Amino acid sequence: MISKLLRVVRLGLPEDEIFRRLAAATLLSSFGQGLFLACSAIFYVRIVGLTAAEVGAGLAAGTLFGMLGSIPIARLSDRRDPRSIILALALGESVLLVSLLAVRSMVGFAAVVCMLLLATRSNSAVRNALIARAVAPERRVHLKAYQRVVYNVSFSAGTAVAAIPLALGTRPAFAAALLGSGVAAASAGVVTRKLPGAQLCGPPVERGQSAIRNFQYLRVAILCGLLSARMSILTVAVPLWVTGHTALAPWTASALIFLNTILAIALQVPASRGADDVPGSRRMVRLGAVVMLPACLLFALVGRVGTVAALLAALAAIVLFTLGEIWTSAGAWGLSFGLADPSAPGDYQAVFALGVGVGAVVGPVLATKVAVDMGILGWGLVGLFFVVAGVWAHRAVPSVRVPEVSTAP
């Protein structure tokens, strides 16, 4: 399956070695993530013997530890070759995935998960720093769009393969899944380490202001991170709303999420054009946020009309929602690169990722307490939330712009 996916990626990418290798690394790592995440919760409860509350507490602690711990590791990539750091993190992730088989208690689970999420979040930040150093400014969002497409395809393939250990339900089956995830992570690190480019390991340059102390950059990062709360709306609010408050069949919720994935795969690259510089990125963030409002209003309408009208409204809503997702993502990528200090891409990418963490905290609250519990009013408030965050991010950008410096040959 991996070899077939690799051939698909090679057919869709331009003739650029950096693009190809980074896409291949994304394909490998996302396949492993899909395989692992699809069956990890069941593994923790049925095989390790933890309660759902213990799993939730351990993952929450690991998320916080990973978010904060990734900053110093990402900063290291500003002084060292990021390819070597990514390889070390990938190998560490591989070992930690397999070591989950040895977990027998809540303490051991929390310890391993904290280190695992530290490795994965640090790896993500350093990969973005590598893109900032290896790819010309006008091509970075283009690459990120390709990577998102590859991620969606390969992650879906990984979740499909996870059906095997889930169906078998045995310890050896889950062990095979963890081993496969570890091999995928390590392979992605090896592919990235072979990336060409002498500019990735040049001498250190004089650093500017630390990202965590650049409050204007931090504000933009948090606002863009709040827009990422849209994922909780899609994966939590939409299923709960469709199954509990509309005339649609329960399977419609799964079909809508599937349609979102297909549209994102088809439209991510072409719809991301225009976010290649800071002015274009700020406009795209605002456009994507504004589109979220009619999408949310249509979702609200689904709960007030008959079956046929509800289905049409749901389809229109998911199309608009997907466009908003694509545009806000592309705009955020452009701002994360374009507003960063070119001398410290690792530091700035790690701090920008903190905003995504904020969105991950806010998202479930918006999805459950506002959209679902408050009904039509709640959906309207969620749409306004996205508009305010996007417009505020758009207005915040001019005062924080840092001139883009190309580090690519």
C-alpha cells in the first residue's frame, strides 16, 4: 500500500527533489499516525487496562508537555541541521510507540505519552522550520498544500488498515499496529535526513527577538489557532447535531465528513493559490473565516427543515465549511512563515503551533456547549466567533510583518 501511495505522490508533484522528499516523508508519517490513532484508545483501555478517565488525563498532560517542550527543541534547529534533529525525533517516536507495549500502569502510560507527544509536536515544528530554510518564500504555502493533500490520503489509508487490529482485538494484533506505526515514523525521519541542501546546516546567524516575547506575532498565532477550532466543529458538533437534532439518517454525519476529506484533497492545492505572501495570506484568512458564518447558519438550518431540504442544506454547508477550512489553513501557513524572524524559524514555528493548541482546547467547548447545546443560536455564535477571529487576525497583521528573506538557493 505504501508503494502505491508513493507512486501517486510522485505523479502529482512537480519535478523538485525537496518537494518530493518532504511529500514522501509526510506520506510515511501520516500513514503511521492514522494507523496508531485509529486504534490507540481501544489499545489503552482493553489491552493496557486503563480507564477512559485515565486515558484522557494522560493525553491532556502529554499535550501540554508536548506544546511547551517543543519550543526549546525547535529552537535547537535554528543552530543545528534540522534534518538530523528530525531524524533523532523520529527514531525516538518509533521507540516510544513500541514501548507502549510495556506499559502496565497509569504512571507509565503518562510518562511514555508525554515523551511521545513531545517528540511528535517537536518534529512538526522542526519540519516547518526546515521548510522555511529550504524552500523559497513564494513556494512554501504551495508545498504545505501538497503536504496536506498527501496527509489526508495517507492518514485515511492508515485508519483503514487499523480496522484489522480493531477487528481482531488481540494483543499481538495491536502490537503489530504499534510496530508498523514505529517503522513508518522512523522511515519518515530517514527520508527527511537524506534531503539535499547545504543551506540547512550553515553557520548560525544573529537572532532577533524571541517569538514568545513577540506579543504581536503571538497574537496572530493565537487568532489563527482559534480558527483551527473548526476541526472540532466538523468532527464533534456536526455528528452530534446530525444524529440528535435533524431528520437525517445517522450515517449522513459520516458521509459529510468523508465529503469534506474528498473536497479538501481535490481543492487544497488550487484553492491555496494567493497565499504566497503576507498580504495574500491575511486576505485568505479573512475570506476563509467569513465563509464559515454561512456554513454554520446552514448547519443550523438542517435542524429546522424536512429530510430533503436538510440534506441539501447539509451538502451546501459542508462545501462552504471545507472552503473555509482550506483558506484559513493556507492563510495561516503563509502568515506563520511570512511574519517569522528569518533567523529563527524553529522558534517561531513552535510558538505559532501554540495557537493550534489553544484552538484544540477551545474547539470541543464550542462544539458541545455552544453549537449543539444552544442549537440555532449556538451555530450562529460559532459562525460569528470564526468571523471575529479571522477579521481580527487580518487587522493584526500589518504591524507585525517581518520582511521575508529567501534561504533557498
